[in-house]
Amino acid sequence: MRRMTQPKGTLYLVATPIGNLEDITQRALRVLAEVSLIACEDTRRTGVLLARFQIKTKTASYHEHNEQERAAELCAMLEAGKDIAVVSDAGTPCISDPGFRLVRAAIERGVRVVPVPGAAAFVAALVASGLPTDEFYFGGFLPARTHARRARLTAVKQLSATLVFYEAPHRIAHTLSDAREILGEREAVVARELTKVYEEFARGRLSELAARFSTEQAARGEMVLVIDRKVIEDEAEREAPSSSVAERVAELEGEGLDHRAALKRAARELGLTRDEAYRRLVSERASAEE
């Protein structure tokens, strides 16, 4: 007598809201209620969503620190016929979040993988930015270290596409300054706290945004940085730039800032690193004395 083969389960990649819980889809709610297990980045955060919609499905942690080990366990369940949903803390799984290794492992084992589309923060930021959407490059999170971040920006400088990145609030001012120096002056948007109570789209030039987010109070919340593909061509600005470091430092010192604070703020406003601003300050003062 031939033994019947156990049908394999299905791996569902379920997008969840990035802030406003009303953004969950009806399909996502049905899948989350019907699967045998929900693998989530943080069981506590997912628990809030499940409680809101009275979903009782069992959950298990699946994050970057246990991804390799847990992927094998989940694949064994899938091969045994269990349906599993993967969710991230917010948005779409696998987009700057865990999930890729599990998806690859499931495919290699012949398990069906089904996306359940929904919110993605970078898409929401891009479509509301007012910048071109016909071609774009999504680079995930920029490197935290300055040298690596600047190298990544240099690598995408020539792309004829709108640039989109995730960034942490404590690094946003430095990233905007680096982008201004490496990419040139461009129009940009910082989308902050998307779909939440304090949602904000800060629009302006890279240098303007660097100055705006130079304070801790302004630089708060989850952020998406969207940068136009074109460098701003302003002949008048190039011929007579209001970018004299010495003049701006003198103005700020006149407003009461000490020299060090004035130089730091001038650098951010002009889209320069502090070292470059200092070199220009020395050069400008030397030229004035000749």
C-alpha cells in the first residue's frame, strides 16, 4: 500500500501597519487568524496588534539574532503541513527586516511562499514626497559609521533615480550634511512618524534640512529620507554664493554663540563636514589678509 505524502504548509509574508492600526488589510487579518503560528520580530509589539483585532493565534519570536536557528525550526513545521505567517514590527517583512533567510529556505524545500501586501514606510514616504517616482533607488538603512555612509552615498551619486533611505533620528543631521557635500545641493524630504499622530513631511534643500534637524527636539521619531535625482543648478548662487564660512561664523558669533558652536552650526547649514568648514574658514581668512 502506497503511503500518502503529507502536504506541505504555506509561508505567508504579512505586511502590518507602520503606525496607524487601521491600515491593516482584511486579508492580513484573515491569514493571521487562520495560520498555525505567527513568527514575529517582537512578540510584544505584534501582541498589541493581535489583541486589537481579537486574534488568538500562537506567536514565536523570529528576529536577526535567532534567524538562522529559528528558520530551520519553522521550515520543519512547514514541511509537516503547518501554515506560518511572518510579520515584522511594522511594515513588510524582509524589507530592512528579518525574513530573507526563511524565504530562501522555504523555497529550497518546495514550500509555497505567499505575500500578503500592505504598508511599507519607504513607499509611503516616496509617493507623498512630491519628488519623481518613475525611477527610484531604495537603499535601506545607511551605514552608521561616517566613512561607510559617505562611501555608500558616493556609490549612488550618479544614479538617475530618486534616492530613498531609512535613517535614525540621532544620525539624520550628519547624513543630510554628508549627502549635501557628496551629492551636491538637491531637493529632499524627511518623512517622519508616518501614519502616526505627529506625522511630518519636512521639505527643502539638503543644506536647509541639515540645519533644521540639527537639534534633538526636531530629530525625533522613525525617519525616511527621500532625495531628488537632480543637483540644483543655480547660476546666481554659484557666482555669488552665500556660503562664506567666515561670514556665517561671524554672524553666529554676533548672535552670541561661541566660536566652536558657531563653526559647527555653519558647517551644518552649508552642508559641510566640520573639518571641511574649518579648512575653508582658515582659507577665507588667509585670503582676506592678503
